[in-house]
Amino acid sequence: MTGMGPALADRLNQGTVLGAEGYVFELERRGYVKAGAFVPEVVLDFPDAVSELHREFLRAGADVMVALTYYAHREKLRHVGREADLEEMNRQAVRLARAVAAEGGALVAGDVCNTWAYDPKDPATADVVRAMYTEQLGWAAEEGIDFVISETNDYLGEALIALEVSQELGLPAMVTLATTQPATTWDGYDFVEACKILAGHGAAVVGLNCDRGPATMLPLIARIRDQVDCAVAAQPVAYRTGEASPTMETLRAEGVDRVFPLALDPFTCTRFEMADFAVAARDLGVDYVGICCGAAPHHVRAMAEALGRTVPASRYSPSMDLHPVLGAGAAKQDPEVLDAWNMKR
């Protein structure tokens, strides 16, 4: 039986839910998160920066404010020497998300992710992971969330633990898998089969997030949508992946030793590409359409508008007819100016 909370169920019944994530990448670009560890220390160190990004996503049309607790679990905080801040970081992240969500009637999601501690060959690690998820989601539940997002799951086994903990707390869960491998999770389950198992165990929403860009995620999502009965989510990275490099981790560029994660900029999707993705995903029957690493507010606004919405940030959507060269005034420009701007005459 699908565990669907009333707030999430109501929003899904209204039509496509628009998600916006990629917080750690965007805040790293802004100078608030250390690449490598990608621990959201910014939640405590610069909370206004987190609130501002929440607000930008909200104005751009996001229906869900996701608490920035990705990599805010005990294992990660231990690595950066901030284990003592674990509870306050998790609680503060939910408070920040709730405050901004209230400004625009958005839902609030708690968030857990892959821990890098799970090993299907070592049963003891399941208890370690369960303990980490229990404390994170317990604090989130006490602070007040509408549902849980368990994301970037490399292992079905780890995803099932997050789902079980969510259910024990009475919270509906959206559980999405990472797709670094061509066809299966790291514990050997075909992505479609893994989603069917998660749906069978009561996940409210199943699907994929991260790793793959729109072009290489959509074919997998189409198969998942065809095979599962519950709601489906698709949140690709905002990077141009393709047949030769199906994930952002496999992207290569001449003269660059490693593209991921610091040299991805030339592969960034345009707002138009993400808008096309949003429409394609909706037309496949995807219920929760979002964006992951590489996301920026202009992507989210373009996605929202492509889905037929006018959002607060639409007030400042492009109006190129106002441009002195690219707009209606082009006819008055000197031909040499038009040639320099690559304008047809």
C-alpha cells in the first residue's frame, strides 16, 4: 500500500509537482560549500544564504522547499570535524525551509541521501545507516515536514532502509535512485525492478535523480513510468550527458584531467533545454518533475513556464523585443552593428 500523506497527495492530484534541488552545487559556486566534502555547513555558518536560495527557487516556481540536509548525516559531519553540530544542523535546515515555504504555500521535505557507509556484504552496516537516518528524520519530523525525500541511492538496500524509517515516523517518502551504472543499482537490481520493489514497499513516489542529464535520464524514466503504479519522479542534473558519457561523472573535455565536479560549466544545460525536459517528462506521465546538481533559479523558472505557469519570477522573464539590437529597434541600427551582433538583415 502506498503511504501518501495528505499534503503530498493533494499537491500531486493538482498536477505536476515541480521540484528544485542541487543546493550543494549552487552554494558551492556561491562560495558557501566546500567542494569535495560537500557538507552543508552553510546551514549553520551562513543561514541567510540558504534562505535566499530557497526563496529564489520558490519565486521561480518550485512547489517544494527541501531542507538542506543532503550529506548532513553523522558519517559526513565526522569527516569534517563537526559531528557535535549534527542535531542543530539538521533542525536548522528544516526551520529555514519551513520559513520560506510559508511565504508561498510550498511543501516542506526532509532529506536523506546515500551515506557511503552501506555495504550489502556487511549486514552490520545496515544498522549504522538505519541509526543515521533515524536521527536525521526524527529531528526533521519534530521540526515539521510534509514528506521525506530519500535520494541519490546507489543501493536499493539502503533506499529501503530510508523508506522503512520514514514509515516508522508516519511520513510519506519519495525515494529516488542514482544511476551511475548503465542499468542496475550497485547491489544488482535493474532500475525498473528496484523502483517496482520500492513502490511495493509503500513508497509514495519512486524514480531517479542526479548523475544523468535530461537526454540520458528520460529513456530510463519512460520504462519506470510504464512499469510502476505509483507516482514517478525525475530530477536530472543540469548537464548535457549523452551516449558516450551518460553521466556527469563520465563527461570528458580536452585539456581537463577531470571534468566532474569542478569543470562541468561548459556542459551546463540552457534554460531552454531544461524547459524541454520538463515538458517531455510531463508528457511521459512523470508526476514530480525536478532538477538536481547544476540547477539554478533560471532553469526552474523556465521549467515552470514551460509547464504553463506564471510564477513570481515571471515578472522578470526575458523580453528580448526590448533589446536595442536584438529587439524591435534592430531596424534602426547601422548594418555594421547588426553584422557584429550576428543579426540577419
